[in-house]
Amino acid sequence: MYSGAQVSLYPMSGDFAAIILDAIRALDPYRDRLRIETDDISTLMIGPPDVLFSAMRDLFVFAARSGAHCVLSAAVSRGCPGGPDSDPICGIDKRLGQDTPLAVRIDEALAAVSATEDTGQPAAAQFALYVMGSDNHMDEIVGCIDFLKQSGTFDRAKNFVTKLRGDAGPVFATLQEALFRFGPAEGHVTLDITVSANSPTKA
């Protein structure tokens, strides 16, 4: 199933251009497993969620290690009806989603986050999950919230979004599981993500 993201990186530094261009090199190990296209606004990445979120994590962590306040903004999608399902690089197992009982998917998502290694880079994130093409979309969203509250990265619920905090490794793993495990197997699911590191305020 077609999946990918449009990702933008914003370092709050006078040296922002060098930080962005250096961070883009963190994507090099993924270029054989993702379709990557960068322009003056964002970087498009198409491929399976595990590779996609690993690449976003490494891009973000590389930039954040500059010490500058860095923000990554991403629109992430799986199952977009405008995307070519035949693209072999995507590789999503369509048996996931609602084809597996919700309780099982929550347990699998928790196990995946628990097994994720730390990067040493603290991060905060907020995101919204949108489940489309499903009559029981609220069941999926409530199930995702249940997972988030047990994930170890949950910070708090906010208006329109859920806030996460922790090491960038588990934070990005939590985001990956939210996209991958919830919503119909054949449906369209999106995440609207903002991730921050080195913020001058931590409220």
C-alpha cells in the first residue's frame, strides 16, 4: 500500500542552511529503500513505514545535535487514493489495520516501541491521527489513544493533538506505530506531525 511523507526541517539558527544540508546527508543510507526527492520547501519520502520513520528520525536527530532549536514538520500518509498501490518500494502488509483485532494491534504497537533503542536525543512531538474511509474511525482513534497512554512517550492530550515526549527513538517509533497499526487495512490514514528539540521553553 502506498505510503510516504512530505517533511520539512526548520533549524532556528543563523547557520540554518548548513544544518539542513548536512542533515539531508543522514538520508543517504535510506536512498535504496525510499524514493527521496528534495526541493526548496520539503523532502518527499515514499516507502514502507519502518524505513520512512527511521529516516525521519535520523534526519531530525542529525539536525538537533547541532544544538540549535530544531523543528521537523511532516504530513504522513498511507493508503492515499491518489498514490500508486503498485509501487513496489512501499511494501505495506495490507493484512494489518482492522484485519487484526484492535487489542492485538495495541499490544503489538507497545511491544515495538518498548524494543526501540534510544538515540540520546530528547524530543517533544505533537500529532493528530486522521482515519478516513471507515465507519468505525472513532474506535480506531480511541484504540490509538489507549496505545499512546501506555507507550511511555505520552505527555498529555491537547486540543486537536496528542503530545509526546522522550528520546527521539521511542518518540518516532510511537508515531510509526500510530500510522501503521490503526485504521482500516485498505483505508487512507494520515498523521500531521510536529517534532521539536532544544526548545528554549519546555512547557
